[in-house]
Amino acid sequence: MSKQSIAILVGGLLPALLYGVAGVLQKTASKTGIGPGPYILIIGVVAAIIGGIITLVSLDTSVTWSGGVQTAGFAILWSAAIVSIMLALGRYAGPVSVIVPLYNMNTLIAVLLGLLVLGEWEGVNHWRLIAGAVLIVAGGALAGTSVR
């Protein structure tokens, strides 16, 4: 199996499965009455434990100032998004089957930033990318309007 195929499995299909199940757990947790602060704190503690285990197993403790700052930025944005999703699912009783497809349209933002900021526009098939973006928007629109 090629490195690219392994990357697609490990970085694409496995996270899709894990995020899909996580979305359901997020809905069930939000209905238990847990507050946004404790919710993020528990996620942080579990993430810290897993990070510690991975660091010990891999023996890779490399950190740069730039990497740390960018990771902190990621954590701030991710936490704000997770709290928003939690509130939508719990407090406002949003259906997970509608909310998850909508927030997964984040793909379009990541693709756009990858093309413009990271200069990845040279290495992609523009027509396939446009077709994929149209399908993502169509899927999000269909899911977002599927509530009766």
C-alpha cells in the first residue's frame, strides 16, 4: 500500500469515523446538563492524558515557539467551535443529523485557506475541487433544510 493510500486511510477515513461517533457523543453529553466550561475542561484533561501517553511512547518532545503559538490558536478556535456545537445540540435541541453536516462544511474554508495561504493551488485539479465544493454545499444545504 502506498504512503498516499495510508495517509488517506489514517488521516481521512479513520477521523471521519471517529468524528462521526464523537458527534453523537457530543449530542448525548449535551443533553445531560453539563455546562460548557466543564465540558471543555474534561476534553482538555483527556486530551492532555492522551498527549502525555503519545509523547512517552513516541519519545518525541520537539516543540517550537511558532508551533506552540499556532497550536494554541488552533485550541482557541476549536474550543469555541465545540462550545458552539454543544450549545446548538443541547440548549437549542438541534438535531445532530442536521448540525454535523453543516459544521463539516468547514472543509470549504480549509480548502480555500490551503489554496490561498499555503499556496496549494498549483498541485490540485481545479475542476474536481470545484465539483467537490459544489457537492459539499449541496449536501450542507440539503441537510440544513431537512428539519420539518
